[in-house]
Amino acid sequence: MTPVLAFHFDFISPFGYFASLRIEDLAARHGRSVEWHPMLLGVSVMKVMGLKPLLDTPLKGPYTERDVLRYAREHSVPMLRQPRDAVMNPLTCGRALAWVNRHQPQRAAEVVHAIYGAYWGRGLDLSTPGSLVPVVGEEIAQAAASDEAAALLRAEVDAALQAGVFGSPTVVVDGEPFWGIDKFEQIDRWLTRGGW
Amino acid sequence: MTPVLAFHFDFISPFGYFASLRIEDLAARHGRSVEWHPMLLGVSVMKVMGLKPLLDTPLKGPYTERDVLRYAREHSVPMLRQPRDAVMNPLTCGRALAWVNRHQPQRAAEVVHAIYGAYWGRGLDLSTPGSLVPVVGEEIAQAAASDEAAALLRAEVDAALQAGVFGSPTVVVDGEPFWGIDKFEQIDRWLTRGGW
């Protein structure tokens, strides 16, 4: 069986978006495949860690907005600047992916890229199943509205917390968590050396 | 006048320690000198941002301890593992450096390396002026106990907040803040290209 990189992210996370554009290349360089795991910062950051949302945090919020634009510019990532008061509710997107992971896992990468591209690249609101139809198709959009999808997302979120995942993006390599797009080079070295 | 890199750090920050070992090399590669600025996470994180201490934050605390050890191992940095309940009060060290910045700025680098090496490398507690004597000498240790040093540190902390600094380490390049040791490669590219 091909070893994996477990890639955890929240669809509202711009650095999760950036990482989604690089994770397959990182995995391929080391003969691994990617697992695409939706998580919810609203659960990990606010409920479990007891912190406020990043953009509402003094100093760190403005810094993060700057850091995001800097990254997008350096890496030429297509991106619409999102208004701070319009952070999308990511539940529908997370449920769609959780359902895909269970029922059509071979489509997970395609679905992630479609959702991230539509939200961060084109600025579409994807908070309802109806809004997902043109992005991921009728079947997955309808499935996102199901109780099953909601339960599958809860299971994903619980599993992520169990694995120590709290931020987006986080890559878990054979049980070792690496948080942040800034860790991609370290993951690369880690995989090359087999730990250290 | 030589352009500078403004390097902000808290002495209790392990990533500040790691960054202190690389900042001069980064600056020298770009014909810059280093300004060594003490800051206090207890003020920025707890008072201004309203967050709890990093190591007391669920999920993030244990991750950070792991991340620190991983960095130290990869970069072969001499380091004693600090017990979590023994985080040093950094006021005395910060005051010593603030006083040095005003009165003996040419010794700032030496003082930072001496303090960081003693605390993170050898595990010494440096929370009192007396404990600083063998590390930075009698004159600076005594000065650290002065009202002037306390006022100078307050001014440093205020100036750091004004510059948007909230974490340790932060490097401010011509007004542009970069937070975290993981940003050193990006700073390098930024300096090479003159922004982007």
C-alpha cells in the first residue's frame, strides 16, 4: 500500500488553500499519496483551545492578512481578497468532502481543488448545498445536505483532534504533525531523511 | 548608515533563541546590521491579544514542545529541555538588554548570545540580577536592577507593539514584519528581491 501524507485543512483557511496547491507535488516526490481531511478551526481553535478567531485577534489578525497577501504575491497564487466580515461558513464544504472521502475517494483531490479555487480564487460563497452545484456537481452537493455527511464530518473533525491537529494546514506524516505551509520544506527534508 | 534588521524576541522563547543564532548571518548576507530588541510575550500575547500562554494552550502547547525539539535536533542546536513549569521570568534579562542597547549598544549581540546560551543551552535561571553576574558581568547585571532599565524595557515593549510585533521571533525589515523562524528563508528572498 502506498504510504500517505494526511493533509488536514479548513476551507476557510487561505494557507490551507495555498498548501492544497503544493501537497500533491510534495507527496509525489516521496512516493506517497494524499489523504484530504476537512477540519474545522471553529472547533479546534475556539472550542478546544479556547481562543478567539485569528482575524479577530489584535496584532495577529492584521499580520495574518498581510502574510497571506505576501505569500499569494510571491507564489503567484490566484486569489481574491476576502472581506474580513464575510468568512464563509465552511460546514457545507467540509461535509461534501467528508462524504466524498467515504463514497468517491478517488474524486477527493478534484473536489478540494474545485472548492478552494471557487472560494479563494473566485470569491464565491459556498455555504449552501445549492451554491456547491456548479462547483462539484449535483450529486455531491445534494449529499452535502445529508445527515450522513454531517456525521462523517464530525468523525473527521474528531479524528483530526485525536491526531493533535489544531491549525490549517497540518500535514501528518506517519503520526508526526507539521503545522503551517511554512513547514513544507521541513517536511520535505524529514521525508528525505526518514525523520532525524 | 548601514540598513538594519530589527530583531525582536523574548528570552523565554526557544524559537527566539534559535533565531538569535542565525540573524547575524542573514543580516550580513544583505549588508545589514542587527538591532536586538527585547519584547515580552506576557504583554503582547496575554495583555494585548488576550490569549493564554502558548504552553498552556490545549493541542498547541504539546505541538510546540515537539516542534522545538524537532528544530533543535535538525539544526544541532545545544539545548536543555526546560521543564514546562519553570518558565523563567524574563524581566531581568529584558531590562539588561534594554540598558545595554542604550548605553553599550556595541555589546548587545554578545549579551544576547550570553543570556540565550546560559538559559536555553545550559538551563540556568537568570531571573535575578545576581544570577546574571556570571553571564553578563557585574555592571550590566546591576544596571538590570535599575529603574532606568525598567523604563527602557517598557519603551522597547511599547515600540515593538507599535511596530505590530506580537510573537517571538519577529524580524522587521524596513517596516515589514516577519513572524517566526520559519520565515527566515522568505526574509532572505524578500531582501534579495527588495520586496515583491
